[in-house]
Amino acid sequence: MKQLLRFDKPAKELYIGVANEIEENMRPGGLYDNATDHASKLMENIARVAGILHVINKNSGDITYETLDTAIHTCIFYSKEYMRVFDSTPQHVIDAMILNDWLTANVRSQNIRYISKRYTRQYAPSSIRKPGRFKDALEHLECNGSIKLLVDEKRTCFIDTMPQIFT
């Protein structure tokens, strides 16, 4: 006969807290940004491991905070291993980080808000100067709100490096 296992009150609170943290890390830029399928099953796996530990240790009653905490640490360890082996950050995201760091070091740090796209492409790190990679990096930065692309009346394209500041 199957036994129905439940978490005790402290374990329920821990479970909800960890589930919320994993959900947060599934958002863009989070640890599980590129592995949402893996992350969406992680809490289910943690609950199963907690149940297995509870039964193997011949515990009675509800699954305790300590048992769930052990299951969390075990599963998170293997989740990190999974991410280390199988997760790969897309090239455009890496290029966007490189470009954003260059903009911060060479433009924002000098309190320069607008810079021409042409100048940026010319002097940005050589690894991202290729047209496709540069364009994809710019698009990614614009999508996440780090920059804004503007075109003036002469059709010159500028990068607003501080779009969050209203004028």
C-alpha cells in the first residue's frame, strides 16, 4: 500500500522559498535562463529525493525541514553539475556582455551618454566587430534596456548608453 508523504510546516516554508528562488533564476539573466526545462523539474526532483531519504532513514510522520534541506543540497549540487556540463550561453549574450563592459569602461565612465554606432563598432573589442555579431549584441542590449538606438535627421545611428535617464 502506498504511503502519502507530506512536508511538515517548516519544510513547506523552505520548499516554497526554494521554489520561488528557482523560479526567479529562470528569468532572463538568471542561472537557469538557458535551462528552464531543467529548472522547471528541479523542485519535483527535490521533493522525490526528500521522500526517498525519509523512507530510507525509516522516519515516521511528515518529511522534516532537515530531510528536505539535505535533498535540496544534494539536488542543487547535481543541478550545478548539469549546468556546468550541458549549459552553454549563446554567443550573442556573451558578445552583449563584452560590448556592455566596453561601453561602461570607455563611455559611461566618462559620463558620455551618446556615441555613434559606427565609432562603437570601430573601437569595440575586435571579437565582436563582425557585422552579425555586433548587430546581435546591440539588439540584445537594447532588448534588455541597457542601451537605446537612435537615428538623427542625417540618418546617423547613435547609441544612448544611459536610456534609463530621462531628458
